[in-house]
Amino acid sequence: MENIFTVIILLAVVTALAQMTDKIRVPYPILLVLAGMLIGFVPGLPHIELDPDLVFLIFLPPVLYAAAWTTSWPEFKAARRSISLLAIGCVLFTTTMVAVVAYYWIPEFGWAEAFVLGAIISPPDAVAATAATQGLNLPKRVITILEGESLVNDATGLIAYRYAIATTATGTFIFWLATINFFYVAGVGILIGLAIGYLFYWIHRMTPDNPTADTTLTFLAPYTSYLVAEHFHTSGVLSVVTCGLFLSWFSSEIINHESRLQAQFVWSTVIFLLNGLIFILIGLQLPVVLDNIKEHSLWSLLWYGFLVSLATIVVRILWVFPGAYLPRWVSRKIRENEPDTNPRLVTVVAWSGMRGIVSLAAALALPLMSGDKPFPNRDLIIFLTFCVIFATLVLQGLTLRPLIRWLGIKADEREMRHEQDVRMHIASTIIEHIEENYALTLTDKVLGQVKAKYEIQIQRLRKDDTAARLSPEQIREFLNVQRDLVATERRLLITLKKQGRINDEAMRKIEHELDLEESRLLLELE
């Protein structure tokens, strides 16, 4: 009962703080981590210890699946070279360089535990990357690279983490065997994700459309792909990501409009709560971490935390800039097939290396014993991991928006024009279809009403405003009037309900229609 009460309190705190972030325009992970730290030091409150198995099993599959679902596979594929350089190359480079810093600058740190630390803090976090870039006017390619990196890099980091722990226990490391096993774990994980994705694709196609059942299946898919992959000792992370990308690509074919709307609303709520709990739990771990470190002075701990955090940030910068330009200088094919690399966009990618829950869970999952001896520097590794998460989230998270504004980065106008061109093509084609198929069967009055929606849409999208019958201001005024009329209908519905002149079934149906209409108008006004 006490655990349930604690979860309810945390959910209430998460919801309240999330409301504050909309007003103060601070990424909510930062505020939640800070709040968790403050709550953790309140006297009399029980310390909440994070169970690593809970993170890897409960939190990780849905969070990764949701991020993969909203990632465009064609854009992911187009940016695969950049994503691979970050998700594999940068993670391994960071692991090595952080290990070097830890070995030479932190007393009593051996190579084995130094590589363990490097593997733990090397992969940036998917949730933090998405939250930090949300609402920023970044080009789509940059967002795809950052989110694609965070989807794949957990697999690289966790595989390196397993080998580092094994090396700590055995004292031996065989490079060629580790390389072969890396490709086996990653490759089989991807194949399992594809197989599970196809299985759920077949289930969706064979079963009747049912919003509740379809939404349930979207939750079963990530857990199934993760558990099956982990059962065969392969990458559950890559399995979930592959399954999400596969089903997202075919989502328009296997899920109808009702299921899509319901799943979207349910998933947005669940992911909001999971993300909120993740970051507030990170903050709550600080008192627990500090309680386990007694042999080091506070100043020594802060110095070590500063060194490792600085190394983590600088190493990413050292990798990103050469990784962005060297391949273009070497390969003519890359120069011809990929867009020019803007130094300002490279700077944003280099500065977007926030760490999160996977790193902390991996640190907390370190075994207490290594063979017949205590795991070396286990508590210090956990503390340093927390320092890196805090430093990257707060320092980079708070400065990312001002950096983008200072660099003068804006959304790619070509992407906006592409959407407008598609909308114009659809609206024009539909009007032609109406005139060809309904002009002889409908009266002019009815035909005009049918065509009105698409004609207004064309007027909004048309580049030559002089040719439009309505100006953009008039169209916006028209849409605002429609919203006001929807609000008036809502008030009238409530009045009829209070007067007992409408039953609940009719009330819910009409209210649902108004909800959909208002959602459409809000999209039109964006």
C-alpha cells in the first residue's frame, strides 16, 4: 500500500511540474530531475531505490517503441550514415576516452571499471533528446539524426557494458570474439524485431478493426519483441526499435481511423507518465547514491564528477565535427548524395548529448560482486553516472534553446513547402474528382457546398494571394468563427443536458463529433 501511495504522489508531482514547464519554457526532464533531488532530501520521507530490472523491462520497451513509431523510416534510412557514426562510432569512442580519463585521473580506478563507467555513460538518452528538441525550429534531418542515434545507441552502449563487466570479472578481453558477438547480438536482435513486427502486422490484418483491441496490441508489440530478443541473449533495444519502425510504416494499412485516434490519445498519456516518472526517479536517486559513498570527501567527489562530465561533453564534440566533414572530404559519392553540412547544425548535434534513465539503470544494475570479490568502485561509478546525467541534462538542456536562437537556426522552408505542395495536390485532385463524378448528379448548390472545403484549403495554400478570393487573414477569421460556433454548440449541448432534453448517448455522440471538428480546426490554424 505504501508503494502505491508513493507512485500516486509522484504522478501528482509529475503532472503539476509538467504544467509549469509550459509556462516557464524549460524542458520538463530538467525540472523533474531537480524536483526529484529536492524531494529526496525532505526529512522523514522514505528513500525510493530504483530497480534496474524495472527500468529495462517496464520503462524501456514502450519509450523506445513510441520514439520509433514517430520516426520516419525513409528519413531514418537517408540519415543512416550519420546515425551509425553517432550510435556506434561515437558511443565506442566515448567509452574509450572516458575510460582513459577515469583511469589516469581517478585514484584506484582500474582499466576494467573505467571501461564499465565509459560504457554506462556513453549513449545519449532517447527521452531526453526528444524532450529537449520538442518545439524547437530545427530542420527535420537534425531531429531525425538525434532521435535515430538515441534509438540505436542504447544497444551499442549496453553491449559494451556487458563486455566490460565480463572483463572485470575474468580479467580477459578477446577483441575479435567481442566483435563477432556484437554483430550477432545486433543482427539477430534486428531480425527478431522484424519477425515480431510481421507477426503483429498479420494479427492486425486478420482481426476485425476494434479500437480497444488494436490499442492493446500496440502495447503488446514492444514487450513481446523485447522479451523474445532478451530470451535469446540478443539486443532487446534493437528488436523494439525495428518492430516499431516496421509497424509504423504499415500503420495506415493495418489500423483504421478510430483505432489510430484512440491509440494516439492513450499512448500520449502513458508516455507522458512514464517519462515523468523516469526523470523524477533519477532525481530521487541522489540521496541513495550519497548514502553509499563514505570513503571519499565531498570535494573529491565533485572534482571527479566534473572531470568525467566534462570529458563526456568534450569527447562528443571532438567526434561530431570530424565525423560530419571527413567522410564528405574523402568520398565524392557522399558529397553528391547528401545535403551540404551546415556548421551551425553540426554544433547543435554536438551539443545534444543528454544522458538519462538507461545510463542510471545500467549503473544501478552493476553486480555487488565480481567473481569472489566486491565489484571495484561500484558506488563511485553510480555517483559519477548521476553527475554526468545531471550535468548534461541541466547544462546542455538549458542552453540548447538559447544556442539555437543565437545560431539563428530555423526550420527548413523546403520541408514546409513540401507539405504545402502535397496538400495542394490532394485538394486539387479531389476537386477534379468531384467535378468528374458528381457534376451531373448534384445540383449546383450542393456541388458548391461539397467543393467549398477544398477550395478554401487551396486558397490558404496558394502562393499567389492576389489570385485568391479570400486573403490569409480572412481565412483565419473564417476558421476562428467556426471554432466559436463549435464552442456555442457545446454550451447549447450543456444547456439541453441540464434541462433533460437530451439523453446521454446522443450527448456523447454529438460531443465526439464536436471534438473531432475542433481538432481539425486547430490543425488548420497552426
